[in-house]
Amino acid sequence: MIAILGAGAMGRLWAASLPADETAFIARPGHSPSTPLSYNFLALDGTERSVTLPWLAPSQSPDLLLVTTKAGDTLTALEAIADSLQPTVPIVLFQNGLGSQQQVAERWPERPILAASTTEGANRPSPDRVVHAGAGATWLGPMTAPANAVLAECVKALASSGLTVHPESDILGRLWQKLVVNAGINPFTALLDCPNGDILHADLFLNHIDGLCEEIARLMVAACQPEQAPSALRERIEIIARNTARNTSSMRSDVQNGRTTEIDYINGFLVRLGRSKGIATPVNQMLAERVQQLSLN
């Protein structure tokens, strides 16, 4: 049985894609839903179908746990259910940004903890509808030593979804690559309330993107990541923004729907890393603070 903790867009994408008779959601602590979780799922080919999945019974123990909560909720959500999980159950973290993965790995170094980096696009335009907005791929890699032994079987289990899944020995490097793109696109889309492609012509983006990329380039070297020129980082951010021009970022969607954003684990993570390394991050700090203000309004 594959259990999914977190019933947002990404959790529901995987739930709709994995074998239905082998998948269940985990209810939030203190909640005991009396009916299965149902929603409509719009696939890439334009077909729409109803998805109904059960909640994992208290007596059931999953063989694999996917955690698709928001980054800021991950540690608390896992602490609430950790005692009910067999210590050998692989835990796959699907959070955006960086920081939450390390928190979980440091909390349970004896468990097989893996992180996933995915370019699958999914959004939830209404509470009972999920859209698979773009085909991508998912990379899976170990965050703790025990995870190395289960990497291949976890990749095989997730590949039963029909989605593209790859093993990745350097998952931290893969997460950094995604962090660069998220840090360069998401806050601008949230502040400008626009789809990804529109940031490329906005003054806010044009005035700050070079400074942002210079900060990230210095931070990557300090974090023992391969050195990359700021111009190369900007080019990658702009390519992704063009390729996903009409997409709504998760951060923009969070702001629109009054949800807490993951800014603390994207640009906020970079600000904290800069402080620890003695590297100034004024652009990242400005973006983080302005997005945080949006959530307060």
C-alpha cells in the first residue's frame, strides 16, 4: 500500500496516477473522515474522470509513504504519525525549496528518508478538481543512509503511476537546480499576480533578476554546489519561464487562495544560508519580505 500524506494538487496528482487499489490518503491527526476522498481529475490528454480513494485505516501500515504537504508543515505532519509507521517504511518528501528535507532527515536519520524533485505540473483550480497541467519527470534520491538500499524499489513503485521517475544519487544537487528556478520565478509571479511568462517583461523582474542570480551564484559555491555563472542562472530561469509561460506558479496560487506560501523555504532559505555564510542577500530578502506581506494582507 502506498500512503499519501497531503491532499493538495501534487498529492492528488500522484493519487490519480498510481494504481487505485494500492493507494490511500492519510487523514490529518484528529480527523477521521467517514467517506472516501473524491475529486475530478483532468488528465494531460484532456479527458476528465472522477477519482475516489480511501483513507488509510489506523490498523493499516503502508509499504511506502509520499509526503506532499507544504514545506512548512512537513516536520509537524510527520511527527504526528511517525510512531504509527514501521521504522523501515520509506518516506519520500515532495516539498518545494530546501530546508524541510534536511529537517526531516536530521530528525529521523535511522529511517529511509528520500527526497523527490519533480517537474510535473499540477494545480487545483477548485477544491474538488485537479488539473495535470504539464508533463515532466521526477527524480528520487536518498537523504539518509538507510534510503540507499530502498531507492530502486521506491523508483519502481512510483513508476507504476505511468509518470516518468528516475533515481538520482545527488538529489541535493537536483533540488538546488529546482530551487534556482523557483527563486527566480515564483516570488515575481506572486507579487505581480501573473502567469510565469509575464514576468519576463515586468520592471520588477528586469530590475532585480541580475542581482538575484549573483546572490544565488555566490550561495551555491558556499554550499559546495558546482559553480555557475549568474548569466547562466538567469538564462535557465528565463527558459523555464518561457516554456511554462501560461502556467500559474504554486506561490501565486497560494496567494490567490489565501494559503501560506513556501517563500520561507525558497528565497527565505537563501537568506538564512547567506546569513550563516556571511553573504549578503538583499534581493532575496526583499522578495521574501514582500511575499510574506502578501500572506498577511
